[in-house]
Amino acid sequence: MIVRAIEHTKLSLADWLAPPRQPGPAPKPVTGGSLLGERIAILGEPRDGPLAHTIAALGGTIHSSVGLTTTMLVVAADEPFGRSVLRSTPYRRALTAAGDRGFRIVSARALGLVGEP
């Protein structure tokens, strides 16, 4: 089973056995941009990853999880979202928030944050 996973992902055995990387701090947002004022949680990438840096460069503030002040959940996966996204805790919290206060759930591609595959 592990041999197939190594072949499929091209990760070495050492990569598979290494402890998970702890994410660093979220990037600081710039003072302007199309996402200025948005408080964004990301699903599918770390809070210090490339998507987070793109969002911060557009003025969005990165949050580590969906909370009372979060305005948007950006999902790194393409729509339609798969079972792993739909069953995740952040997505379910976001659904509750969406009904209560106009919270948005969008894919990174729908926001134009990533290019076409």
C-alpha cells in the first residue's frame, strides 16, 4: 500500500514518515486591494501557504479557522466540492455562518486566485 502511495505522490518514504509541518504565522494583509476588509479562513492549504500569501497581497486578513468575525471561507479545491470538503468541520461551520450573516464560501479559482488547470 505504501509503495503505491509513494509511486502516486512521488514523495519519498522519509517524507511519508516525517511529522507534519506546523504552519507558521499568517501573512500580513496589504492596506489596499480587492479583498480589503475580508476576514478569510482557508480550507485545503496552510495559513502560511501560497494561497494565503495571494489573499494577503489583495488585502484579505487570514484567520486560522472559521469564527464569529470571519467573512469568507476560501476552499483550495475546485467546485463542485468533494466529500472531504463537504464533511469537514470548517465547511460545516461556514454553512451555519452563511445562513446567519451573509458569509461566503467560494473556491480559490472562483475568486480568480489560481489559474486554470
